[in-house]
Amino acid sequence: MALSLQRLDAVRAVAEAGSYAAAARALAVSQPNISAQVRGLEKEFGVRLFRRESGRLLPTDLCLKICDSAERMAEAWQEAERLLLSRASLREGQIIVGLGNAMPGMALIAAFHRAYPGVSLKVETGSHQKITRAVLNHECDIGVLPDVPADPRFRSAHLAEARVVAIAPLGHRLARHGEVTAQMLCDEPLIFRAAGSSTQRAVDRMFARAGLSPRPFLTLDARDGLYEAVANGLGIGFLWQGSTGRTDGVTQLRISEMQGQAIHETVFSLREANGQIVEAFFNLIAHEAPTAV
């Protein structure tokens, strides 16, 4: 017979009520249930928890110590429950959001903060692979990424259309073009993102559709590093359009082969993550997400 909170509750109830019958009424269970739990503990551990005196069950010294421990455990249990409930409360809870791009996810976070100022917000940033893994591992409650693949584990809602653009240094010969082709880009030194980047995955698909296999001269992990490399004249890079508020040092170029490609910035969570705060986050974008799945 294992020690459990249920059995400890039975011991405490008998100690307070003075009988199995009164303890059973207090816990809304049967008298045989209470007596079986108490006597089972006494038998298994070879101890005496109660002595009978004038028709009442009185706790032994050992029982009183066990009741003290059980009370502390009950208080700790209640505190843990309170923390869990407060974590999900719209008045004082917390939500962790994973962003692949600063925008438009940050604008959505700002709108959520205005609507629910009591909720503490934590933002994790990283590659497409990192944020997806964080949502799957319950390290992030919500993810906001472009080009999220269909997955039955996810609840998702499209936030905005997303399109990759090329960025060239100011004054670059391609900067005078409003739109460039994949072939034109292949004639330039290219800067790619590392594996795990949603930007790079979209770029790879674009070149593959055009029947091209360019090789970059430089590969970088971070978006900021790529932006600085382009701004310093090292070559042509790629970003999701609108993923940053920066406009200094580079010119954005539309890519012909990217036009008409249906890619969306998507808000997603695990389907099982259905607390008040997650629901509030999805409700905030409901009018912008007619294709929620």
C-alpha cells in the first residue's frame, strides 16, 4: 500500500473528527473506505496511528507528527495549484511567444499587451527550426513563423502574407531595378542563411523552381549579421519582406519568381494548449485569420 495524499487526508480527517464515520462524512466517502486506508497504513508500516478512548479515536504522537507533515504537503499542493492557475490568468498570467521575425509578430505582441496588460510577456527569438521545436517541447506557448508546414499537432491561424525579397547594398547596380529575376541574382555574390532558416528554405525552393543551383560565398546564422554584411557591400542577401523595421544601408528588391507564391506568417500553438491566455491570443487575431485551422 503506497503512501499518498489521499491516505494522508484520511488520517488527518480521522484525527480531527475522532471517528471513521465522522471523517467519512467530512470527505464525502464511505466509512469502510476511511477505515481501510488508515488500518492499511498501520499494518503495512507496523505502527499505531490511533488509540481508542471513551469511544473516540485519538491520534498517537506519531500520528500528530504525520498530520503536521501532511498539512505542510497540502499547503505546498495548494500553492502549486495557485501558481498554475495564476500562470494561466488573464490578470496575472504569463505567455511565452517564439518569433522567427521581429515583424509582424512584435506588433501582435504589442496589441496583446494593450488588451491584457496584466499578462507577463516573454519573447524567444530564433530560427524556424528552433521556434518550432520550442513550441513542440512546451518551451513556448505560441509561435509566430512564416511558412509553417501543415501538422495535425498544431492549431494555427494565418496572420499576414509573407514574401522573401532580395536586399542589395545602396548604390549596387541592381538597386535601380524594382524587380529582379533568379538568374540575375545568380550572377551576384550571394549571402545565404544557415540550415533551419525559413528564409533560406523559401530561397532554396525559389531557385529550384527556376532550375538553378547557386552557391553562396558566405553563409550566416543570424538575420542581423546578414543585414550588416549586405549593408557593408559584401553581396546580395534575402529577408522576409517586413521582417525588420530597418531600412538603412540596403535596397529591397522584389524577386519575379517569388510573386504569386502563397506563403503566410502564421501564429500556431499545440492543439492541447487551450488555456485562457492562449485563447485570448488567438481571439485577438481572429478577424485577421479567416483560415484558422
